[in-house]
Amino acid sequence: MAIRNIRYDTDEVLRKRSREIEEIDNKIRELALDMVDTMYKYDGVGLAAPQVGILKRIIVIDPGTGPRVLINPVITKKSGSQTGEEGCLSSPNVFGNVDRPKNVTVEYFDMDGKKQTLKAEDLEAVILCHEIDHLDGVLFLDKAYDVYKLSDEEIEAAKREAEELERKEQEKTKKKNKNCKRK
């Protein structure tokens, strides 16, 4: 599959409402797979078609459980509330707090054209709300407060720190596993 170019927050396409997908054909399936590859290439957890310049109602997400493609997604139920820091591939290095529902129910079509229902909470609910907002021409910056921007150097330092923490956690797990085997 192909890596698509990300559109940035000054691009007018991101302010337009996306059109419903009438038919799930090979072209739509290819777009979905390209979007998944693009999301992973840029270390995202979600991506909406307008972010790659396509005004179609399709998003891809991966909250850490594997990729999921949602075609014509609609939030049918919201409950609770949570506030958390968000960023966006279309607004590089910019972050801010956003109030979102804690739980959402989303109806959508999968790549086979079957209607599905997804009940999501916490991070997955945030990702769904963020990406579905994109389909309606809404950016997280429209809802964010306490917005700030990090330099490329600060981003790289944070990535190195996260990688170091992950490496240390893996070492702890390995030591625990060794000790369990000895007993």
C-alpha cells in the first residue's frame, strides 16, 4: 500500500464536511489500507480521510488493539466526560486539553459493507470523537484549551525518554520471567 500525504491545519479541505460513502469498492478498500499505513508511518492512533485530502466519511483507528476501519461512522450515544491532552497529525507538535465523552457508541460499516456497532471508552472514545470531528470539518484546535507547541528537539527528547522507559520496563519483565523459571 501507499503512504499518503498529510494535510495540515491551514488546508481548507480540513474545514469541509465529508460525503457519505455510497459503495464500498476496491478503491475505498485501497484508501482504507493506505490510511492505516499512513497512520502508522506518522505514529498516529487515528486518521480521517480529509487528513489525506479525501472528502469521504472513513476513518481508521488503532488504540493499541490493532487497526480498525470505520466507514460512515456515526456516534449514536455519548455518556460521561473526560478531559485529556490531544494532538493531531494535521497540527504537528501542537497539543492541548480537550473535553470529550468518556463513553461512546458508534455505528459504522466495515470493509465488507456489514453494519457494526462499537462501544468504546477512555482513549478509544477520544480517538473516535477526534476522527469523526474531522469528517465534519472540525479540528481538535477548535475545542482545545491550554494549547502549546513543542519544538522538534523537544519531541525527539520525549520520544527518546519514552523509549528508554519502555526498554527499562522490558528489562524488568525479563528479570521477573527469569526468576519465575528458576523456582
